[in-house]
Amino acid sequence: MTIQLIPLIGSEIGTKIGAGILMTILTEVYKKSSRTALGVLGDISVGGGTERVAKFSDEAALLSDNGAKTVLVPVGNTQDIAELPHSLLIQADIMF
């Protein structure tokens, strides 16, 4: 199994394992495919829960600018949906 991680344009390289990395590993292990142009926000806590995204609007816009059509977001960010620009809501399908 080979997993290639590419930093998005305008992003910083972090040290946490994100939910997207875990999802990538699981799709490969179970031989399932994920959606095309899928972006995943959130980090995994030690207890296994997803952590709230601090700069939700900026992170979602970054994924959309880099080609994500569907963005999976932690449930903790449901109240932040009002902060998203209208243009982003048109470009990407935001899922919790």
C-alpha cells in the first residue's frame, strides 16, 4: 500500500494525523473507494473523536480552491456554517 500526501496550495504542513489520512488508510485496507474530489477536515483525538476545526471558513475555502467538490466536516463545526461565503456553498457540498 502506498499513500501519497501532498500539501495543498496555501496550506501549512502540520504534525497531527488528520481524519483525511485515517480515511485514506481505511479505504485502502478495506478496498473501498471514496468520492471523487473529496476533502476531509478535522483531526483525530487520542480518544478517537474528531476535533473541531479552528479556522473552519478558511480551511473549507482552501479545500474548495484546490478542487474539492465535497467537504466532510466535524459535527462540532455545525454552528460555523453561517460564516461560509455564499460562493463556497455553491461550489462545494458541505457534509457533517
